[in-house]
Amino acid sequence: MTGRRGGGQGGRALPPLDRWTAGGTHVRVGGHRIFVRQDGPADGPPVTLIHGFPTSSHDWAAVVPALAAAGLRVTTLDLLGFGESDKPRRHAYSLLEQASLVEEVWRQHGIGSTALVAHDYGVSVGQELLARDPSRITRMAWLNGGLYPDLHRPVLLQRLLHGPLGPLLARLTTRRRFGSTLRNVLGREVAEADLDDLWTSLHRSDGHLLAPRLLGYLDERRRHADRWTGALESFPGPTLFVWGPADPISGAHVLPRLRTRLPHAHIEELTTPPPTGHYPQLENPTAVATTLTTFLTE
């Protein structure tokens, strides 16, 4: 992994958003259009990547080519309310529904057992999938996320958006505020072009207005905490954590519990200066791609 600090104006990590979306398609799930990509050989070992809040599958775009080149069949998708998928305005968004959506994508694409990689919001979707049917998950890898709700430290803007002023604050969200908030949780600088694409994906169809509804996941995490942490800790298969310690939300303070509760798991802590923050796959894609490829092809 590299200690080079990327410049804010150049050195982008992600391919352009329009190139990423051009490589995918839409499927119908529960009356909604869901964006899905399939990369790598159709007969390769399946791996499913689940993105976080408030972005999209484009988060994984710098990592997917290495996984596909290693012979893996890579499935990525935009969850409902995110990216290129439908963004119904008055929908009661639920992590349980998102898990069912992933299961339906698997069904439509003939995917049985699969490895699972998840980040941020996606870790809760992944934990629900794991709790439903652990035998379906061949191995699991987790990037910074609220695996333990009591250790999760949402940023101020998330707490405000989740409160009574949320709808008003969502309307006041701009590209500049989005970039400022995101940079506060990063350990490494990222290119402005990457931030522009993340905002474009979020802002499409006024998706930024959905934040108060989507943030209901904070309450769901607490309601399902015992079941989800139980599923995580009892999983018998290979387990990997790829962790950015400079993350103020789910960073280094989570690792002691992971080491205690999952002693069999491998932890790849991205400490090479400058240490990685909340978005390892964006901030440090080469290290993440190398680590995931090794783990998923063992």
C-alpha cells in the first residue's frame, strides 16, 4: 500500500461516473428499477459488493477491475434510493427491504452462494443477509461501518438530518457542503473530480432530499443489534476487516472489539501514512483491491 497523499485537484481514484453507469443495466425489483453491474467471467466465483450511505456502487469502481481480472464474478448494485436506482420520495426505506432487494438481484442473476463485501450502510444490509442465511455466504469482508451500533459515531450533519429539522436541512444541502462533510471523515485527500461524481450520483433525481428517510437505518441498527452482531460473530467462514483507522465514525476505536469478539478474523488496518479514513476503497484503492483479491481467491 502507498503512503502517497493524493492531491485534491487531480489524481482521481475512480473512473468517471458516466463510464461506470454505462457498464450496467436496470432490473425490476418490487416495482422499482435497480441499477446492477456484472463484471468478470460469468462462471467465476461470485462476490457481491454493497455500498454505503449516501453514495452508490460507483464507490467500488476502482476496486472492481482487479477482482474481475482475478477471475471473480463481481456483482455491484445501487440500493433503492441511491445512485442510478429509483429514488421514490415518500418511500419508507428499510435495511430489511434492501436485503430482500439484494436477494432478488441474486435470484434474477442465478447467484447462489457468494462472497460478501460491504461498507458503511452496506454492512447492516450484509449483516441482515448473514442472519437470514449464513450458509449462502462463502466468506465475508467488511470495510468501515457500524457493525456495533454502540460504537457508531455519526457526524453532526447525519444527526441533524435524522432529527426534526432533517427535511429542511436536506433542501439546503449543496455540493460544497457535501464535499466539506465528506472530507471530515477521510484520512486522505481525494480528487475534486471524484467528489463531483459522488455528488452527481447522490443529487440525481433530488436524491439528497431522501437523507432523512434513509437515515432511519440508525434506528434499525439498534433494534436489530443483537441478531446482527450474533450473526457476525458466529459466522464460521473466512472473515476479513479492511479498516481505515482515521475514520471518526467507525475507525480505530472499533478494532479492539473486533479483535476480541472475532479472534479468528484477519484485520488489515490501513495505517500507512497518511492513515486511511472512512472510505478505504476511495482513499486507498490499490491496497484495498490487493487485500480483497488475495482474500477472495484464497
